[in-house]
Amino acid sequence: MIKLIKCEFMKTRRRYVFLTALTVTAAMLAWIYPRHQSADLIRLGWMANLYELPLINSIFMPLLSIIVSSRLCDIEHKGVMLKQLAVTKKRSQIYDAKLIYGLIIMIFCLILSWGMTITFGYIAGFEGEVPIRLYLLYFLFTATPTIAVYILQHTLSLCFKNQGVTFFSGTIGTFLGALSLFFPQLPWLRRILVWGYYGALSFVGLFGWTKENRYKQAHFEVMGIDRNSFIILLFICIAMYIIGREIFKRKEL
Amino acid sequence: MNEIVKTAGLTKLYKGVAAVSDLNMSVRKGRIYGFLGPNGAGKTTTLKMLLSLIRPTNGEIEIMGRRMEAKSRIEILRNIGSLIESPSFYGHLTGAENLRILQTLLDVPKMNIDKVLKIVRLDNQRSKKASAYSLGMKQRLGLAGALLAFPKLLILDEPTNGLDPAGIQEMRELIKSLPTQFGMTVIVSSHLLSEIDQMAEDIGIIAKGKMMYQGKLEDLHNIDRNKSLEEIFLDLTGREQSL
Ligand SMILES: Nc1ncnc2c1ncn2[C@@H]1O[C@H](COP(=O)(O)OP(=O)(O)OP(=O)(O)O)[C@@H](O)[C@H]1O
Ligand SMILES: [Mg+2]
């Protein structure tokens, strides 16, 4: 398996997949870089982050998944390489190696952006210490939906020659997932699509925000952590992995 | 055990239509087997089934005395080199880098890369990107990949596709040398008898998914002494198809 992953690395020479991923991450970080924040938001900064970031992640991470997975897979389609690979290695190994390589890139970008948001907090001078346990939980609740989305995109990219399929379904999903975050009164909505779980797993609520006073009397609170959603999501991950791998194994090349 | 490939009742249906039907193929060890048939006869489909790239609807495949099954598949395939339809390669990598990846996957010595590049006479183009190769060079790179593990069995699907006459001649000489030089068995498909008759010892003629003739090439003459090989071939495959 190590060999196969090494081959994945060799294949991506001059493809700048990693660089592309870093560029997208940088764009996201530029987006959330703290600028002219009100004193109130600096006071509430750490918690405000946990409140706002899930929405941003729900847009950027799926888009990054589309880009990384299709960049890794389209070289196979372009060079009609799958039929060559399939006679040297087990299909399941081919599927796994590429998935692992893609996930390494995704997780790296995720850790980078996670670390940078904390750094940004210190730069902006957020009040108090970073609530590290909540931030770790937030990392877990960002990584898991990202893995689920990535497995889906990976399967689509690998099985469809036309990467338009990947882009199209990925973008629609991202849009619907982000949209579901705007309907907190309909919590089941976020559980239907994998893209919605960034919202389903967000655990910070905003209270006391008004149009006139804005954040003056507002505060953020940790609400219940949605264990059920997390468990459902884990099952979705496993199911999508098994199904995706099986589809690839049966594919006629 | 003189047969390296044997199929029994091999069938592939696409939406109920047979692309290959009830095919009994038999390839002898150490021979060059020409697999002949007009366009759409089912050559590629058959060869893909031999390589487990597609699933037979029916029938059995035995290679090197072992039945092709999910368990034994990869082990059997280790001994087979193949080039199906168009050659496979990563366009953004050089010829040598392409082979390096295959070499890693196949777990064969690194020096095989130099050996096969020499055999296909691509050694002075090794550092050029594969996307910048000419069609003939791509074809040769594909062949190099198929040879990389020095397999016992080589399956080549229309390897002379897109080559100029000199390239065809060269490919033919190369293929002819493989059984004696490396003890390989070669299955080579083509839709032209004239391409095959100078290298194949045995042939199988397929038309509309059915095996019309299988045996020694020289025995094909005996079907009708008054006709040329070309005419016999056309009779077997149905004249109207080959026009
Ligand atoms: N994926 C597929 N779906 C449906 N039909 C197919 C598929 N692949 C092949 N066929 C059909 O099977 C038949 C045999 O095709 P095949 O590619 O094996 O022919 P061939 O002998 O290799 O021809 P050629 O000399 O043109 O390469 C054709 O009628 C073709 O249309
Ligand atoms: Mg063909």
C-alpha cells in the first residue's frame, strides 16, 4: 500500500495538486482574516469563530474536495491508465491509495486552516485564552464532514471519465449544504446531504443579537452537541466508502 | 499442458446483444497467436475479458492452467503484459517516469526500465514528456510497459494501429523475436490478415462474436486450395463487413 501511495505521489509531479490545494486554502484564509473588527467581536472572538466558521467551511472544504479529487483522478482518465493499473493491482487497492493520498492533502489543508484561524485570533487580540477543547471538537466536526464529502467526490471522479459530473454534483451539493445552514428551524434538512453536516455539527449559538445593538449585548453559548448527527455521519462515511469501492471494483474498463 | 490460454463458452452480452458468443479460444505456449476479425467482431471485448477488465456474461477462462477467479486474478495477471486499444500513459510525465511508476507497481527490478526502453528503441526519447511523443512513440511506450515485467504472456490489441509501414514492419519483427528471445507467448489482434500472416503461427478468426476458424495459419490454405488466404479470410468473416 505504501508503494501505491508513493506512486500516487510520483504521478502528481508537475501537476501541482498540493500547490493548488494550498492556494484554495490561502483564499479561504484571506477571506476570514480578521479586519476592522468591532470591540465587541474582539471580546467574543473565540466563540464567534466557532459560530461562523462552519458556514465558511461548508463552502470551501467541499470545493477543495472537488478540485483535489478531480485533479488526482483526471490523469487516469486522460491517459486511459485505469485499465493498465487494473491489471497490476487490485481494484480496491487502487481505490484506496488514491483516496488516502487525497485525504492526506485535505487533512493537511484542514490542519493548516485550523491553526491559522487560531493564529489570526491572537493577531486580532481576541480576549482570553483560546478554548482549546472546543476548538479540537470543532476540528473533529469539520474533518468528519470533509472526509465524507471527499469520499463521495473521489468515487465520482474515479468512476466518471467526464469530470464535469464531479464538478456539477459537487457544486450543487455544496450549494444545498450551505443553504441548509440558513434553516436552523429545520434541523433534519442538514442531515439529508453530506454537505449539510458542517452545520448539523456546529455547536455554538448566538444570543442577544439585535439589529440596533448588534453584538453589544450578545453572547455565544455552547449548545448541545449533536451526537446523533455525528454517529449518522460516521455511518455515512463507512457506507459511502464501501459502496464507492464496490462500484469501482465492478466498473468495466 | 501445452495451452497457456483456454476459454470455454466465453460470452459477453451488451444489453442482450452478444459482442462475443460461446467462444472457445485455445492458445499454445510459446506461439504467436493472431486474433483476426473485422471491426466490431469482438476482439477487444475478448481480450478485455482475458484480462478481467470486463466481466464475462458466461463461460470460463483458464490461463496457465489456472481458472480465472476473483482470488487468483491478480496473481495470474502478474504474468501477463498487455496493450489494449490505445496505449496508456500519463501525458505530463516523461517516458521513463511513466515506466518508473509501472515498475514500482509491478515490483520488478529498476533495470528493466532500461532494458525495455532499448527493446522498443525509445531510450533516446526517455526524458521527453509522453504527451509530446508521436503516435508511434506512444505505441512503443505502451509496448514497453507491457514488456516491463518480462511476462510469460503478452496480449496486444492492434499494436500496429496508427503506425507507418516502417513502424509496422519494425513492430512485426519485434513481436516475432519475443518467443525465442524471452520465451513469451503472444496474442496479437488485427483486422488485417496481411499484417498477421507474416508473424503469427496460429490464428483465430472471429466474426460477429463467433470463432470462425482456429488453428495453424498454414492449414488455412487447406480450406480451399484455389483461393488466396485473403479470399478465405473474407469468406469466413463475411465479405460485406470488411469493405
Ligand atoms: N461498452 C460497450 N457497450 C455496448 N456495446 C459494446 C461495448 N463495447 C463493445 N461493444 C460492442 O461489442 C462489439 C464488439 O466490439 P469490440 O470492440 O470487441 O470489436 P473489435 O473486434 O475490437 O473491433 P475493432 O477492430 O473495431 O477494434 C461491437 O459491436 C461493439 O459495438
Ligand atoms: Mg478493438
